[in-house]
Amino acid sequence: CIEGLIEMAKEEDLSKSKVMYPHSKQARQDLARFLARQGVDIVSFVLYDTVPTTFCLPPLQLIEELLFTSPSTVSSFFDQIEHTPSTCVYRALGPVTLTTLEKRLSPFSRIKPIC
């Protein structure tokens, strides 16, 4: 996750580095801002846009766990389902995805962060 990259980068002298940072249109700019403050010559650009698609799910009561890797994954999923399975464990990769997931679920849902 971005926070982990920033923590690792804090221990490096990046002042003479040149970094190309392709990212999603929805990406936060935390990493780009951090690198720029460190004196990095950074080229940051939008490489792709996240566009939701319609999908067919198996019956949700058959799902034991759902893994979300980005806030846009959370939004796209919950925008297309009518109810959330109460028996499911929800996993979120990174703190921003976790926050987005928590906003979409009941406080009684089982949520497990990853990273």
C-alpha cells in the first residue's frame, strides 16, 4: 500500500532519483507529493481509468470471503448488489480501502484488514 511505500522511502536518500509514477485516475497523490518533497524528479501521469462493469455473481450466501484491493473495487461492488451477506468475511488491502469498506458495511460485519 502507498503508506508502506512512503515509510520505506523515508529511510532512503532520494534527492537525486528520477521516478516515473503511472497511476489510476482515482489514485491519491500522497506518494507523488511525498517524492516531490524529497527532491525526486518525478513524472506522474494517469495511465488508466477505473470503469465499473456489470458482473454476474454466484449466490452470495455461498461466498465465505470477499477481498477488496482498492476503494474503487469496494464502490463498484456495493453499487451493484442489493444486500450484503452476513456470513461473509470482508478483507481490505490497505487503510484507505478499509475505510471505504467500513463506510459501506454494517458495524456488525466481519472486516479484516490486510496491510
